[in-house]
Amino acid sequence: MLHAYLAALIGISLAQVSPGPNLFAIVGAALGRGFRTALFIVAGIATGTVVYVAAAALGLGALITLYPAILTGMKVLGGGYLCFLAFKALRSAVVGGGSSIQVRSDAWTPFSAWRHGLLITFSNPKAALAYASVATFLYGSGLTPLQVLGFAPIGCASALVIYGIYALLFSTGPVRRIQARFARTTEALFGLAFGAIGARILTDGVREIVRR
């Protein structure tokens, strides 16, 4: 069981380290709002990890296979949400003024930051497939449903550590001062990143609907 957990942890850790919606959300919050807000977003993402592992242990992969429309719906909603975030960032880059990244610290409560992290996690259908794949691997290694569910705190801890490090690094004074100096450029980069990911996910979902 430990060998299976270790292999699954390596796979999930590599996915968490790589650039994606979760990472962009944390970096943006750390730059504009500081470590505390970014940490609550990390907590929301970690919560989403637990939900995904639990759902995968209870048969999320099989459910998606039987009802592919579930994944299509996730792509449309998730891609649309990421495109919305991209629009806000790009508008701030063009217009200036109220930045989607650098806003007043009191504009985000711990709950709203946590909720944002959770929504970012749920907006990425590839995350659902990733954890479904992890569950399939763990089941294939001979683990029981309860043992597969036992991977949830491991995945959660990995998210807290990896994303927490990113939050700490990008909330330091020198990095935030650089961001403040090039605020519009930063907004544009984040907008393009979210837009590219969101447009691709949304396009995949729409194509699947059209094919049906």
C-alpha cells in the first residue's frame, strides 16, 4: 500500500508543481494581496483535493465513463469561469485603476479566499480526470475503497506544502514591489494565462456538445 501511495503522490506532486489555474491563482493572490490571502486560497485548493479524491474513491471515474456529459458540463462551466477571470485581468491591464490582482486587502475575507481556491480547483475538469486516474491506479494496486480514500489527506498535505511554498515565495516584499511597478504587465500575463487555459477547456466542451 505504501508503494502505491508513494507512486500516486509523485504523480500528483508533479501535477501540482506544473503551471495551471491553481498556481496562477495563488501567485496572483500572493503578489497582490499577500501571504495570508494566498494561504486561504491554498486551503481552498487543498479542500478541493480532498473532495476529488473522495469522489474518485467512490467511483467518479466510472461515473464519468458512464455519463460523459458530466465531464462536458464541467468543461463548459469551468472554462467559462476561467475566461471570466481572464476578462477581469485583461480589462484591468487595458483600463488600469482597479486591478483584479492588486486590490484592497479587506476586499477578500478568509472565506471568500478559501471559496475562490475551491472554485478554481473545481473549474479544471482535468483535475477530476487526474484524481480519477489516481484512484484507478490505486485500485489496480489492490487497494480497497477505504484505502483509496486514505490517500485524500496525503494529496491534501501535498497541496498545502507545494502551493504554500509558492504563496510564500511570491508574497515577499521584493517580488511584490516588482509586481506593483509593472502592474498592468502582470495583469496582462495573468489574463492571457487564464484565457488560454479557459478557452481551450471551454472549446473542448462546446465541441463535445456539438458532436452530440
